[in-house]
Amino acid sequence: MIVNEKQQGIDRIISLLFWFVPLLITAIFIWILGDIVRGGIGQLNWAFLTTAPIDTGRQGGIAPILVSTLLILGVCLVVSLPIGIGTAILLAEFTSNSNWFGRLVRRSLDVLAGVPSIVFGLFGNAFFSKTLGLGFSILSGGLTLACMVLPILIRSTEAGLSAVPIEYRLSSASLGISRTSTLWHLLLPAATPGLLVGLVLGIGRAIAETAALIFTSGYVDRMPTSLLDSGRSLSIHIFDLSMNVTGGDANAYGSALVLILILLLINAIAAWLASKYNRSL
Amino acid sequence: MVLILGFLLREALPILQSVGIKAFLTDKTWSPSQQSYNLVPMIWGTLFTATGAVLLATPLGIISALFCQYYAPKAIASGYRRLIELLAGIPSVVYGFWGLVVLVPLINQLHPPGTSLLAGILILTLMILPTIALVADATFAEVPQAYLLGAAAMGLSSWGTIWQIILPASKSGLFTGMILEIGRAIGETMAVLMVCGNVVQTPDSIFAPVRTLTANIALEMAYALDNHRSALFVSGLLLLSVIILLAIAAELVKWDRV
């Protein structure tokens, strides 16, 4: 035996450590989740979801906040989906890897994906709220989020398109089908799963976002009447309740639980889509 | 991208012209109402919280990844991987909220006032751990099977294999993971804002409250006007430049590998 006793001793200690760290992290995870569920489950009922907040959120529910969140998300998707898919098609089908333009766009997208959300918030405030005169509104919040989500959306759609086998394109060309209809009838359907995964990830990121929204979509917790109204998203509601409203903790727990449930659902959908996608390949 | 940089520059320019870059480093304090724009305490705040969190999260993340790849039975490994992914999906406000109602009171018992550099570091560690763990996991999965077989054939202990074969082989992937992780730590706003106490000062102990660059923007943007507003855009610009530099660094690491 080359492995002597001292080495075996070290090995054993290291193994213990390697089991201990994941256990610790799992414990913390359960601690966080358990705490939110324990604190929030008492708040969670139908009335909480369907009534307006009373007394700056100490009492009452989160109905207008849910509506604002959905509207912001809707604006974000309506804007980012066409731009995102268009750019991805351009990158994957019409520019090669060595093309300088394609490379430049890809690099900037990677950098954009890493830009802190607060910087997106600053930009959204300067561009959408001030320069375009949209003010603090659901529209400027949604547009800011669209900028944030675009990199994820484009990259995963592009990955989906590149995964389509080259034979599809060749045989379609040999049948004399035009490039556009190849794209429309063959490539896009084949790339749909990748697109969906990107979409779901993007929605997840958008719903969780707070910093970019504080000074673009605003704080107002009324029921929004139009897209130009200021509306408060779920994540801002949690932030506000726990930081600025004393005695708002109970409802903050409730809102946090709602937010986590939505995210878990989105996560499950993403995992399900990804596994379906992998099987079909 | 160009649009964003352009607008940040445009909004930041008035103050850069009227006060000059030096003012941000040499003014006495951060009190924009008195024309005094010292960003240094906030830069230290960002630096300390980010460094602390990266130092804690990197070993934990790498150990988690090694655990998934080499130690855990398959079922546990995939379960644990899902858990890390979920951890990555928890929104930062929820981390911040949890830190505020659970962690801060705990630290307060240890050493008041609770909202502190330490709380910020711990919360950030939790938030960036999934990043490094997932990247490291993917990197370890790419270490050629032949290396492992060779190591086993030479009778290396499992720790010896990890230390001398696997870690060196996946060095560049781990660096990329670290760079991503640093970027997230610097850019994080809400969680840090909620647990750090937000006092503008260069922290003198781990229990002292700090304010980071990002928290400063989020706190004051709502009422900032004119030069004050521009000063906040300057800090945004600073953050953006750091992120771009990190991206270039990541590119160099990748390039080095090829």
C-alpha cells in the first residue's frame, strides 16, 4: 500500500468536512424557507390576495400590488420578446461566429447580463422616466426590466437555434424552400424549447427584481388605472414593509411567501421544460 | 449597451465638469447638500462586504461542487444541485428580509447594533455561493475521466487526487466562476441595503454599520436633485466600469485556456 495511515487520516477528516459543508448549506436553506413559510402561512388566505393594503400595508392585502407586478411583467415581455427573438435569429442565422459584428454584440450581451440591477435602474430613470417623459410609471418600470431580461432571452434563444442540426437547413435548402420560410416553419418550432426556458428564466429574474424598479415604476400602492400610473411591485412591497413601515413584518412575511411560491412554480416549469427539451434531442 | 453607457455619462457629466473627479476622493464627507462628495467610505463599504463574501463563498462553493461530483451518491448529488439552484433563485429582497428579521437580531445579541458589515458579508455569501458552486460543478464535470483513472492507478488518496489533479486541471474555470461571483457581490443592492445599517463611514470593525455604493444610489436617488443626482450617476458609472473590467478579465482567463 502506498497510501499510508497518515494520509488515510487526512482523507477521513476531509471527507467529513465535505459532508459537513453541504449539510450546513442545506440547513441554512431550510432555515430561510422554513422561516418565511412559518411567518407567512398565517397571512396567506384568499382575502390577503384580493384586498387592497390598508394603513400603508400593515393591514389588508396585496391585490393592487399583484396587479402592478403582472402589468410590469406584461410590458416587459411584450417589449423584450420580439426584440429578443429577432436579435437571436440575427445572431444565430445571419452572422457567423467569426463575424466582428456578431462577436461585438455577443460580448456586449455578456457584459450586460452582469451589470448590476441598480445601474439598470439609474439608466431607466434617466432614459425612460426623464428623457422620454414617462415619469414613475408601470411603463418605464416594464421597459427597464425588458432591458435587463434581454441578454438572458437572446442568449438562450440563440443557443436553441444553434442546437438545430445543420441537416435541417441543408435539406430545406435543397428542397428549394426560401430562407424565411425555413426559419419560420422549421427552425423556430425546433428552437421553441430553448426559447421557453429563456423566457421562464427571464420572467423569474424580472419578478424577483427590486433595485431597478424603485425609481422607475415607483412606490404607490394604489390599484393602477393605466400603464402610465405608478405601481408598486411585490418585491418593492416587501422591501418597503420591512424597512420603512414599523409593524409591517407580518404582511412582509405573507408577501415574501407569495413571491417565493411564484418563483418556485416558475423554477419547476423551467426544470420541466429543460428535461423535456433534453429528451427530445 | 452603448445607450446605457451614454446616458450614465450624460447624467454624470455636469458634476464631473463643475467639481472634478478629485473631489470624489478628497472631499471631507459625503454630504451632497453641502457640496461635498466623498465616495471613499462607500467604496470601502463595497470593497469590504464583497471581499468578505467572496472569501467565504469561494471555498464553500468549491467544496459543494466537489461534494456533488466525487463524494455524494448520485441521488443526493442531484438533490443538492437542485437545492443550490433554488438558492440562486431566491430574490434578493427575500434574503434581505430574512437577514433583517433573523440574522440582524442574532448579531445584535453578539455585539450591537446588529446591522453591520458582518450581516452584509453573511447574506452576500449566501447569495453568491450558488454562482461559484454551479460554475465549479460544471468545470469539475469536464475534467477528463482518464486523469482520475490515472490518479487511482497510482494509488493517490482521494484528497491527493483532488488537490493535485482536479483543482489544477480546472483552474481557469474556477477563476471564471470567481469573477462572476465578484461581479454579483459588487452589484448586489437590496439585501445589502437592508442589513448593513447604511451609515456613511469607513468601517473600523466587523460589527460596524457600512453603506455600499449600490445602497447609496438606492437610498438617495428618490430625492436627489442636480449635482447630488449627478454624483449618484458617477457612482453608477464607477460600478459599471468595474463590471466591464471584470468581464474583460474573464475574457482573458478564457483566452488563456485556449
